[in-house]
Amino acid sequence: MLWNKISGNAKIQNKRGANMTLGNKIKQLRENKKYSQEELADLLKVHSVTISKWENGTQEPRAKRLSELANTLNTSVEYLMGL
């Protein structure tokens, strides 16, 4: 995978060349767990607007929230960040 920083929004490029933003990964993982934005927000003790901002790329989670998010979605911070 290649790591790119584009317009303040982290993008991941997979082996097939398709770009996947951090927000797209969050959304995909959330939907795989069948959580609504509101349900995920409740689990993380944040507002649902925050989840929406993470998913649409207007805001990124801080380190502490990123770790909590990864744990809640059963993934790793490294996966989310494309490392």
C-alpha cells in the first residue's frame, strides 16, 4: 500500500490502485459491523456529527479516538492509517 496525504485528507492506495480514504475505511468498517453513525458515536462517546465528519474527511480523529475507534471496529490503528 502507498500512503498519500492529499488536501488534508489521508488517502490509502491499495494494490489495485483504488484510493481509499481514512473516512471510507471508517464507514466501511462501521457498516460491516452494522452500526449506524449514531450507534458508533454512542460507543465512542462522541456526537454523531463527529462520525459524519470523520467519514466525509472534513475532520480526522485524534490519536486517542483513533485507538478507541480501531478497538471498537475490531481493527488496528495501522490498518486505518495505511501503515
